[in-house]
Amino acid sequence: MERYQNQAMAHAVAILGNPTDAEDALQEAFLDAYRALDRFDEGRSFYSWFYTILRNRCWKLLGSRNRPDRAAENVEILAASGGNLDQTLALGEALARLQVESREILTLRHLDGLSYEELSVRLGIPIGTVMSRLFYARKQLQATLGGKR
Amino acid sequence: MTCEEWRVAAMALADGEMPPVSRAAIETHLVTCDGCRRVIEELQELASTWDGQRRPDCYVDLWPAIQDRLRRPKRPCWLPYSSLSSWLTWLRTQAWRYGCK
């Protein structure tokens, strides 16, 4: 758990756009995972399995609290690593305005470097859907960044 | 295929992935379709905005709270009807519905 909690927290923040909710979802997800540990297939990556549980918890939270699926604009979805800070801020703000599904697939692809096949497993969708979802998410991001300029 | 489908396939190719149609077919389409070529060029340019970005470092320690939750005794399984009279009402309704008089 210790090994994954910081990474999982960053993922939950990217989905929920709010650290307090992310912590709640993460706590519930760890409990769910603990209870379902006997159903974990050891041939599969633990984090990939856990991410599915975490994602379900995040969506449940989004649904139950009837929150808008946009993140708070001041939430930190990105950090610059030697890059341009203005660019990080602009991209972070644009991501916060996107729909959850778009923000999720873009960050998994561009920040975690997941391949289409890995995205397909992680998100539980066919590769064809990964392709189109990623394409439309990029179009949304482009429009959002363009609108801010 | 529609232009939108060509664009999705061309982006997959640009990402180094296996598109649903051949590379040659995509390249041929991009040579002949200015609209698609422009969209792909713009999206490839957009990809550079991700350079040098990473996820923020999040430090959380959820273990004490989780440990606390695990130590708590399991909640009893409450029945949907808490009082005897409401159970009897429910049973009567079911008996009536299924014709047991």
C-alpha cells in the first residue's frame, strides 16, 4: 500500500480534481482492494488491478455527490520538471476544464506514457475506443487552450 | 471512411501505435486532404505542450485511518424493516400478492 499510495493519490486527484475527495476515494479503494485480495490474479499487474478499483470509487464519489465533473481550477494536476512554468499552469488549467474521461486518458497517456494497449486494459475499453477517446480529448484540450489564449 | 475516422487513425500512427488501416493508406489520404493534414499537424504541435510535465508529488499517509477502519467490528446486517409490525405488514402484502390467504 505504501508503495502505491502517492502514485494512486496523484491519479485520484487527476480524476476528482480535489485532494480531499481523492483521499476519501483512495481510502475506500484500499479497503475494497484489501477485501478483494483473494480475487487478485497474480499474473496481472497489481497497480493495474488496483487502478480499476480506485477508478470505480472515484466515479461513485462523483456520482453520489452530484458534483460537476470539472476539477477546481487551482488544483495541481501537473508539476513542471524543468519545463516552462507558464506552460504548466496553462495546461493544468485547461485540463481542469475538461471532462473527467478526457482528463484521465490524456494524463495517463502523456504523463504516465501508457500505450494504447495499456490504456485499454487500465480503462477497460477496446483499443478502438482508446483511439477515438484520445483523439477527441486532444481536440477538447486544443479548443480549451485555444480559448484561453 | 470519413475524414474524422482518417484523423483518428492518423493520430494513432503519429503516436507510434497500430492504426486500423495501413500506413500507406493514411499517408495517401493526408496528401490529398488538406483539412486532415492540418488537423494532424496542429494536434502534433499540441503534443509538445506536454514536454517537461509530470504528475505532482503527492504525499499521503492513509495507513493509520485504514488500520482504524479495519479494526472496527463489522456492522451488523440490518434488515430493511426495523420493527416487527412493518415485517408483518410486508409478509401480509407478499402473501396477498402470491395468493396465499
